[in-house]
Amino acid sequence: MSNPYFLFLIALLAGAMMPTQAATNNKMASVIESPVLAALISFVVGTIALFAYALLSGEAVSNLASAKDAPPVAWIGGLLGAFFVAAAVTLVPRLGVAMTFSLIVAGQMVMTLIIDHFGLLGVPVKEVSIARIAGILLITGGVVLIRRF
């Protein structure tokens, strides 16, 4: 699974799932009249699916006990995911899928520059460059175009 093209395809598919998830969660939110409860349902279904996958793929579920040794920062991933899903469900009906995810991608790009530049959370340092800033500006330009048209 080290073929970079296969990994690129997986990354593109994962990216495609984000707005699809937001739209499907938005559908659930409209049925149950609550974006927060829709996000909760999304996480429950995802948790069940991941647990089933772990069992079927032969993962050593007993390794879950090691989570108690994880540093506090390792535990905030679930909080970040919950915020993301709840925010997306709340924003999609107000901003539309394209605008919501344009802004999300812009936010992701800004944060990637910060994390890389300072080597936060244990990632290798990769300093900010003019080319990387230009990429952020192009993404921001795309957000403006989507918003105007």
C-alpha cells in the first residue's frame, strides 16, 4: 500500500466524503430537527462501523487498554471531530456545501502552515514559504469566487 497514486486516490476519496457526510448529516438534522443530535447519531454509527471493522480486520482490540497511557493532547481528537461534524451540519443549510467546505479547506490550509512551521503535535518542521502562502491566497480567492457567484 505504498503506491503514492493509490494513497492520493484514498486522500481524494476521503476529501470527497467530507461534504457528502455534511449533506447526509444535514438530512438527518432536518428529520430530527437538531444538528447536534444529528452529529451524535453520525458518531454513534461511525463508532459501530469502526468497531465492526476492527473486529473483522483482526485488530488487537485489547490494545484499547493502552489508551490510558496516551498524553492528554491525544484525547482531543474526538472533541475536534465532534466540533467539525456539528459545525458542518449547522453551516451547510446556512452557507451551502460549497461555501462551507471552501472555508473549511481554507481553515485547514492555514492550520497546516502553523502546525508544520512550528512542528506542533510532534510533526516534522516545515517552514512557511512564499509558495505555501501563495497557495493559501489562491484558496482564499476561490472562497471569494464561490461566495460571489
